[in-house]
Amino acid sequence: MKKVIRLTESDLTRIVKQVSEMMDVSSDSGYYTNRRRNIEIPFDEASRMYQMAKRFCRDKDNLPDCREIDSVAYKYNLNH
């Protein structure tokens, strides 16, 4: 049996707003800005994250984030 989830109108409005922001890929949208902010991490940790991402993305070439992994690794020379 499927679960029934009850939402208030404000919950539904908030969810719709979040989804619409996620679908807006223009460079000035809040969602895009938050996803593209710069962070700094040590090289060895970035390399370790790349190796984990490569394992996760094995046989998942159709996922957009998985398609970007190799280009990011090449850009930052993580694949050695």
C-alpha cells in the first residue's frame, strides 16, 4: 500500500518554488549561484573525491554530473 503524505498549502508552495529554482539554469538564479560557488580543499582530498566519484559513476554515463567528472578531473589534473 502506498503512503499518503499530507501537505499544507505553504509546504506545497515552498516545494514548487524550490523545484522551479532548480529548473532555472540561468546564471543569475539563486540555485545556480549556490551550486557554482568556489570552495577550497586540499589536492589529495579532491583527488580522493574524484576516485570515489569515478567508482560511483561506473556504468552511469547518462547522468549529467557523471559526464562532467572527467572534464573537471582533467581541468585540475586529478586523474593521476
